[in-house]
Amino acid sequence: MSRLRLAFAVSALTFITFPGLAQTAKKVNNPVFPGWYADPEATIFGKNYWIYPTFSAPYKQQIFFDAFSSPDLVTWTKHSRILDSTAVKWAKKAMWAPAIIEKGGKYYLFFGANDIHDDKKEVGGIGVAVADSPAGPFRDYLGKPLVGQIHNGAQPIDQFVFKDQDGKYYLIYGGWGHCNIAQLNDDFTGFLPFSDGTTYREVTPKNYVEGPIMFVRNGQYYFMWSEGGWTGPDYSVAYAVSKSPFGPFERVGKILQQDPTVATGAGHHSVIQVPGTDEWYIVYHRRPLGETDGNHRETCIDRMYFDANGTIKPVKITVAGVEARALK
Ligand code: FUB
């Protein structure tokens, strides 16, 4: 057993004593692994769950990504520095919010870098790295950002790669309260313009701030995003549903937020659907109670449920986290 696995096997069970009763084991699976990690992108490759988070630290220290894999959502193995800025000449700081997708046996890791504010003077934005394995090592795919300009007011960060039911791939991204969708070309080296000649279509819903994701359930497109400021307690997640990946997206409401008895600043999430089932998990970051350092963000997992109408029920954030769930 690796040192990290052993540490987690021990820390996942703490013991509380009730007067007059034998010791009772209390499960503590959140956070799912130690360290300050935010913006978790969760996915499944083969028989393993994977999480690709932001290393949450001052911007100049954010020059690499670690990844984590698990056979059951409870025991996690750390894969250090799967992508390092030494492999991306143009990335100098603020490497944020990875998104990963497998295509044709290659793994493509999309990431934000440099926190650009002026695309005329700064190099940065959304880049792509590629590897032969989900654990890397990833190398820069383009030698330059894929999205290096500000379109429709959206900062080029917080990208999500969505594979639609017809096999088309879209990049959905944006900070500063604006969200764009753009269709990726076949080899992910650029974009295919829409029939109206535009490449970046704005799909921003009400209250949107950043951190978009999309998935399809029962033929409906669920679009989710983060609201509020990421350094504060009110950071949260809301969603909309549409018949098309282009919307319109009418905000339904918040489904993830702080709980004064558990943690604050719960947001920037992703979701996992166990293949062939209607079991859903929400993977997100949150801040420990009483913590004021904006970077102190930890990755957690809880269950996400739908009601009979397809409405997402408000998520109960927990300390216990989820039960072991192996993949078949
Ligand atoms: O982690 C850096 C930034 O914080 C992300 O890009 C935002 O979504 C917010 O979570």
C-alpha cells in the first residue's frame, strides 16, 4: 500500500465516544485526498475514477497539475505533476481548472494559464496538452494557447469539453460572468465556425460567473455553473436545462452551497455518472469552516439526486462523503 493510500485508509475512520456506549466508527471521506485542491474535473477512464484539480496556491506557484485516481471513490492514488509549466513554454502562472477528454487513444488536457486580462499585451488563456495515458506525462499540444483572446467579454479560463450525442465536441468556457460555446475541430487544434460565420457563441445564463459544465440526461441538456466569488463563503453552483447545447438556458436555481455546520464556499464542480446507471456524484471544492485564506480549498464528493421531473435536488454536503463504489 502506498503511503498516501495508507494515510487515507487510517484517516477515513475516526472514532467518537458516546457516554455508556462502545466506540462508534464515524466515516470521514471528505475531503477525498489531502492538500489544497480546487476546481476538480472528475471523469472515468476504464475501471478507474480520475480527478484533475487546480493546485490551489498563490498564482506564481500554480505551475503544475497533480491528478488522482481511484477504483472506488474512496481510496485515491496521487499522480504528481502530470503536467508541468516546463512543458508549456507560454504558461508562467495561474494554471487552472483542467478539463480532460479521451479521443482516439490520446488524452487531451485543456487548462487555463496566466490569468490574462489584456489579450493585446499578454500571452495566455486556454491551452491543450496531450498524453498517451491519463496519468501523463502531458506535453503541450499546440505550442500556443487554443483560446488566447477575449471573446464576448469572457476571460479564457474554466473550459469544459462536451461531447454531444451526435459526436461533435464543444468547448464551453469563460470567466468574468460570460460563457461561450465553440465547436472543436476533429483534432482539437482549433474550431469550426457555426453556420452564421461566428466561432464563439455566448450562452451566458442569469447569475453565471464561471466554471461551466454540461451533460445530457434523458435527452435534456443540463448546464451548470458557479456563482458568487470563489474566495468567499457564498460561492455556489446553479443550473439550467435546455433541449439544445446552445440553450436558451433559463436558470432553475442553486443546488450546491455552503452549509454552516460543514464548510463554506462550495462550488466549481463536475459530475460523474456511473456508466449504465442513474447514479450521480458531484465533485466540488469547499473551504473548511472558519478558514479565511481564499486558496484553502479542498476537493469533496457527495451524491447528486434528481426528482421524478428531472429537477436536481439540492445537494447535502457532508463530512462523511460517499460509500465505496467500484466500477464494473
Ligand atoms: O482556481 C482558480 C479559479 O478559481 C478558477 O478558474 C475559478 O473557477 C475559481 O474556482
